[in-house]
Amino acid sequence: MKCEWVQQNILLYVYDELPDDARYELEQHTARCAGCAADLKAQRDFHAELSQFQLADPSPNLLAASRMRLQEALENTQQGGWWHRLVFDPFAWIREIRFAPALAAAIFIVGFAGGTGTAYKILKDAQPPEVQSSAAAPSESSITGIRSVTQQPGNQITIKYDTVSTQEAQGSLNDQKIQQLLLFAARNNYNSGVRIDSVGLLTQNPEDTRVRETLIYALRYDSNPGVRLKALDGLSHYVKDDVRVRDALLEALIHDSNPGVRTEALKLLAPVQADTSVRAVLQHLADTDQNQYIRTQARNVLAQLPEID
């Protein structure tokens, strides 16, 4: 056994994730190799120190934002390397599976799930359309992605989404299943075009608390400026009455990387320009902002505001 393999698997050993045969070989190696033994001791000490701290549960927004960034990173990653490895170096897979029975089990589960999903798809397609449309709304954990969102004549919305296989749902904007899929697509889908379509449809019903929270989330965290502009459009009527919307616009005005989004946010703040927090942000922009247009507009707005006694 080489030191390189030990270095790659020390963390798995410390967290009890190695199978018994691999654990035995690693222990035998560290008993003979002083360098690997020292690394193992350091990892154990570090793990013991971390165990003293209480883990904080991540917020739903953080999880959703992390999932979105991961999906976008996967979308931009070069594909095809693992095919090359599978076809031209199959023994490498066998060597890895030797020390990773969990991987072998996962491969088996994926294969089984694929077969089950195919059988389900065949049976599902054999049902009449009215049976399919009456299915219960899917849980977010069962959805792997949204393929497309389209609005048909007569306010009918069609959404194609993936679980194990691609499925399709149809209904009006008030349909619970359609709403759930749109909310999921707006927050989690890796396809920016689908997110734009979903947010655009959700802006038709911003009175719903869940929809408004999703629009605020999209404005704050979505990487696509088109999605953020759509979210601004949906939130525009609630700047005066909803403090959360106002705060989200101020945050976009200060931190958004897109000048168009910042300009639109500045326009939408017109009904609340006299608010103390808005006035403070405008003053900050007028004094320090690097964008000349934003700086000039902030100064013009401040000049028109009445003085505070």
C-alpha cells in the first residue's frame, strides 16, 4: 500500500467511513510508516477539537443558494471524463470499488431505481390524462430538476420536471402542484431560462407569502440578472407596505453587480424616498458609489427631498 492512498483515505478512516478491510490495511501501513502515522494523529486531534463545538443548522436560504451554485458549477464543468475512464481504464473503477463497498451499493441502488422509474413511467403513460393531472403534488426532495416552463392560451401552464424520469404537469397558476413546481424551479433549477420563466409567472401572484419570499430570494441570490429584474418587477407594488421588500431593494441597490438591476431598484424606491433608511443609503451612494449614473441619480433624489428638522 502506498502513502498516497493512505493520505487520500485518512479522513474517511477518522470518520469511520472506511470498510473493515481498508481500515485494517491503513492501520497496518501507519504502524510501519512514521510520516503517515503523524498525519493520522494530526487528523484525529483536529477532529477531536472540532467535536467540542456545537454544529449550527444551516438556514433554508443557505441550502437553496448552495444547491443553486452547485448545479451551475456542474453545468459549466467539462463533461465526458468519466466516460473515458470507464471505457479505457475499467480496472481503475474496480480498484476503487474494492475499497468502497458503499460506492458499489450506490451503483446498485441507482440501477435499481432507474429500472423502477422506467417501469413506473410506462405504467404512468398508459393512464389517461385526467388520472395523471390528479396526481398529488411532488415533494421537493423527489424533484431533480425542471426542464421547461411554458404558458399556454387560456392561462394553462405546462411544466416538465425530472424525478427519476422526465414528467409533465399541467394546470392553472392557482393549481397547488403548479405553484409548488414554480417555487422549486425559481429557487433551485440550474437552467437560468427556466428560472426566468418561473419567476415571471410567479410575479402574477405576488400576494402569496411564499411567492413573495421566493421573489425576494431570487433578487438577493440568483446569479442571473434577468431573473433578478423579473423579481424586481414582481416586488414593485409592495415596496411601500412590506419592509422586507424595501430592505431587499436597498440591498440590491448597494451590492448588486449589475447596473441595470441597481438602476431599477433605485426607481422602485421612489414611494419611500423619505424613509430614514432609504435616505441614508441614497446619501451613501451619492458620496461614494463608483457608478457615475447611480451617484448622480442619488444626488438628484436627495436634492428633491425636504430637509429633516
